[in-house]
Amino acid sequence: MNQQALRRIPLHKLIDLKVDFAFKQLFGSERNKHITIVFLNAILARTGRDTIKEVTFLNEELGGQYDGDKQSRLDLLVKTQSGEHINIEMQLSNQDDMMKRTLYYWSRLFAKQLEKGKGYRTLLPTITINICNFTVFNDLAHYHTTYHLYEDAELKRLRPIDDVLEVHFIEMNKFLKAWHDKKLQPLDDILARWLLLLGMVDARKEKVYTEIYEELEELAMKDENLIDAFGTWEELSQTPETRFAYEMRLKAIIDDEARLSDAKDKGIEEGRHEERLQLAKNFLALHVELETIQQATGLSIDELEQLQRHM
């Protein structure tokens, strides 16, 4: 295997695997099931769960609040040979609802296991994995954190059901920083290899990290699964139908971000205007001259006169 084995198309033509559609095309396919299993085992090694040997891909929709909302679709859901449900969600942008959405997904999937006539003891663990392209926890340095049910005072796990709820967060920006700072050893860290694959292309910045590609080339010499994943990635990037669907999904994500940003900006400006109005009312109550209030608040004389009439 020569060092150019990975590269068959220009790097800038590769799709961004952090886009949920692209991620599911690579990791949610029967053809690539072995890749999915390796990736999941690399993540779950952190909590010491049994090795996954087989998965079944499930198509599941959970009722969203809005028509067409991503909240109604799960990015990737699998069932392991032991019956555990694992949901992986790719989050390209922060919509400020991460925690509640995570608990909503988890609770719906956990409850859906219970069939009529069966007892609660039949409920099996449900694991949620969030891969986020933004900072989730400002006060935590590590890029991979996990959460379970604990007692508040002594931080003891709630047994014997402590394993039924497990939530993982992987923050890509923290991971990439750790890699750039040479704090990782991808040669000995399987998860780091796969996260490098996810982090190599940034579609929103229209950037490809060639230094990541160069490391992946070296790693692929000892990792056949990585070679398989890269080959499929290139194939997906060149398939017209897949490429079109990917670009439409990326556009929808960017448009949603723009709308959210506009709404936030509008809300901030409205809040500032309300503050200026309240300040003007305080000045008016003290009988301060309108010209002075105008200079202090930036409100127009007409607005101030209207406020004065209402007071």
C-alpha cells in the first residue's frame, strides 16, 4: 500500500462528514457496517461497555415540534447484539437546545422498547452520542465527556440501573485543538483516528486541513478500516445524487443558522430598546430636559414626547 492510496480525488471535493446527511451515508450503511462497529467501540471504550460485535440499523422517527424539523429524524440509530439502542447525532451548529433535545431523544427511545404485556425489567440500556461542532461545556477541557445517573452528595452511580442511561458528548473543536497542540496519539488511539476523519473537511469555512490528511495517510498504513472508510467517502463525494442531496442539506443548515442568528440579533436589539425606554422613563420622572434624555438614551424627541404623554 503506497502513501497515495487514500487520495484518488482532489481533497477539496470531499464532502464534510460532520453534515448529518453525509455522516449517515458513511456510517449508516449495511455495506460499511464493520466501520460503524469499529467507530462505536472506539467511543464506548471510555465507559468500559462490552465490545459490540453486531449491529442492526433502525429507522426511527420521533415526533418533532415543527414540520420538517431535524428533531423528528434520528441521524443514526442502531441496536446491538445484546439489545442496547445507540443513537448518534451530528450537531453542526448550536441551536441552544442541546440538553433538552438530548433528554427528549433518549427518553423516547428508552420508552419505545416497552412492548405491551412486558415488565419494566425488560428495558435495556439506551445510549446517546452527540458529536458537536461547537463548544458545549465551557468549563470542561476534555473533548469527550460522558454522563450517567448519580447521587448528588456522594456521586455514587444509581445501581442497579446505572447503565440504562448513558450520554456522550464529543466536541470537535476541542478535539482539533488537542490534536494541533500535539496532545493526542492517534497511532494508539482509535477514536482519535476517526475524529480526524470527521474533522478534516470544514464545509462552512470551505477549508480542508491538509495536515490532517497527511497524518491519516500514515495511519491508514496500519488501519484497513480507515482505508475502507476513505474509499467510501471518496465514492460518496463523487456520486451525483449523493452530492446533490448533501449540498441541499448543507444549504438548509446554513440557512437555519442565518435565521437563528437574525432572530437573536433582533431579540438583542429589542431588549436594548426596552432598556433605553425604561431609562428615559426614569429621567422623565425626574423632570430631566428632553434634549438631555435624548443624548443619554439615543431615543428621538418624538419618542420621548410620546412617552411623556403616556406618563
